[in-house]
Amino acid sequence: MDSDPIDWPLCQGECRLVESGSHKELVAANGLYARLAALQFGQAAALDTSAA
């Protein structure tokens, strides 16, 4: 994989890997990562995938 680890987030829950992918893919999947990103960055920023 050529991606920088910062550009390829891993999402863990209950001591196990729940999701992995690019920011854009994980937000589109609307799973745990998308919910956490919305909490941390705000809904609009989490959904903005133009820089991803």
C-alpha cells in the first residue's frame, strides 16, 4: 500500500478493527468513522471530501 498512514485511517471499536479506508470511503460508508469524524470536525467538515 502506497498511502501514508495518516491518509488511511483505521477505526477501532471494542478492541477490534472496525473499518479501514480513505477518509472519503469511510465517510461514504456512514459507519463508526463517519460518526466520529462528524463529532470531531463538525458535520460539514466531515462530509467535505474535496481535499481527500
